[in-house]
Amino acid sequence: MADDGSGSVSLRRLVTEPTPLAHACAMVFLAVVFHIISLRIGVQTGSSLFLGFMMAYLVFSISIVQRLIGWSRGPLFSIVAVSLLGLLAGYFVYQYPDATILITFLFPVVAAVKGGLLLAGLRGRSVESRPGVATRILTGSAVLFHSFRGVMLLFLVWWFGFGAKSISSTEPTRVFYWTSLYLGVMVFGYLIRKWSIPAEHPHPARAKGLAGLSILLIDWSAVSSLRMLDEGHVTATMFEELFMFGLTVVIVLWSRTGSRFSHERLSMVLSFGFAYVIAYAGSISTISVSSDLNVAGVLGVGHALTAIVMALFVIPAVRRLRAGDSEVLLGSESSH
């Protein structure tokens, strides 16, 4: 797994190893099983299992544990070892019923972290390389960028909010809050770009790309949140949530295309990632089973938190990237 004996490895290469892939498949299966257990047997049992396996993957990040049952071991041996740790930890959590309440408080944290991961992934890619041609064309001009946003959001509001029908055949209440969302998101995106990239100063294309792609993700998260809270179709929501999780993973991997880190560090990060996914799935399952909210409603709140976190931190992220680019530019000018 090391790269040419240098002791370093790329995140993409580590994720595509047989053992991490097997863990990912097993995690999807276990999350579904634990949710069914929460529904059929009891929320305390399901929550204990979710918390137990989350703790198991946190233990999995310890270097000595990695050497014993880590990613370099065979898939079957590693999965069985982590499962035994998870079941043991879940058994101890089950002895303290109040401890299972903790997983419900994890939901706002993990939903907010998803926004941070998306923003960190985009920023990491912006630091490592310049944006592609399509990104430069889309985000280079403010007029073109906001025109594209306006058309895209208009289509999404018409499709999800008005049911692909005319406004006259839609309830006035739905017209009001979907129209309010459209106007609010458009104005907010305009202000984010304006405040992070002032028009009177020329800035690198990568700063515009970071701001633009972040704003598009905020737009999508806001529309997705209202759709889930408004419609609540569980099947469509599950597909959309899988898409968002897949997009988060792709962005994080894409952001580190040329990066090399120590195997020990990446193994720890990957273990934290699996613990995060278990915590996210467990918190959604527990809240939906133990309250009147359905899964779609819970995920809608999560997407709103994701959009809020990205909106709060995108301007500092772009400004720090812009400052770094300015330092590089001044250094290159002074050398000539």
C-alpha cells in the first residue's frame, strides 16, 4: 500500500483497497439492519449497536489496533474483528439506557460536519490546482454565474415546489414559501460572492471557482432541505441522501488527487470517516424512530444545517485562499 517504498500513499488508493471497500459494503448492510432492529425490537437496542460500532471504528484508528486488524489485513478478518468490537461496545452501552440519548445529540454535529467536509474538499482542490475550463467559464463572470444559478434554481423550484405544474394550479402557501426560498437563496449567493470576491480587485480564478462551487452546493442543499420537509417522500429522500454522501466522498477524494500522506495518518482519517458515517446514520435512525419526525424530515433539517455551515465559512475560506494566492504572486514578481 505504500507508494514506491516512500511510506506515503494517496487517499484514493487507500480507499480502493479491498479491505476498506469491504468495510464500506458491510457498513451499508449493518446500518440497514440496525435501523430495522430499532423499528422491530426497540430504539435502545438499535441505538446501542450504532454507538457500539461508532466506538469500534474510533478504536480502529489507534495505530496498534491498525497493525493488528487494520486495512492491511484481509477483509473478512478485519470485518469480523471490528464487528466483535462493535458488539462488545454496544453491549456495554446497552447497560446504560441514558447513554443512547447521546446519539440524538450527535445529529446536528454530524450534519454540520458534512458542510465542513464539502467546503474543505473544495478548498483543498483549489489549493492544489487551478480550476478547469468549465469551472473558469461558469464562475469567472458574475453575470454569467448568477444567470446560471437563477435558471437552475427556477427549474428546481418549479419541479420540486410546484410539482412541474403552473403556478395557478399550486396552493398559495406553497407558492409563497418556495418563491421566498428562491429569492432568499439568490440574494444570499450574490452577497457571498460579492463579499468574498470584491469586483474592484482582480483575484485569481481559483478563488472565484471556490466561491462559485460552494454557492452552488449551498443552493442545492437549501432546495433539498425544503423539498424533504415539504414532501417527505422517503424513497426519493434516501436516493438523494446517498447521492449527497457520495458527492461528499468524491469531493474529498478529488481534492487530494496529488497529495501523499503517511499510511498511518490516512488509516486514522479513514477510520474516523467510517465512525462518522455510522454516527450520521445512527442519529437519523434514532430520531426518526423515537419521534414524530419521519426520515425525510430529519434529513431535511440536516441539509439545512449543512447549507448554514457552508454559508458561514465560505467567505473566510475564499479570503484565506485569495491571501495565499496574493503571497505567491508577490513572491514570483519579486523574484523577477
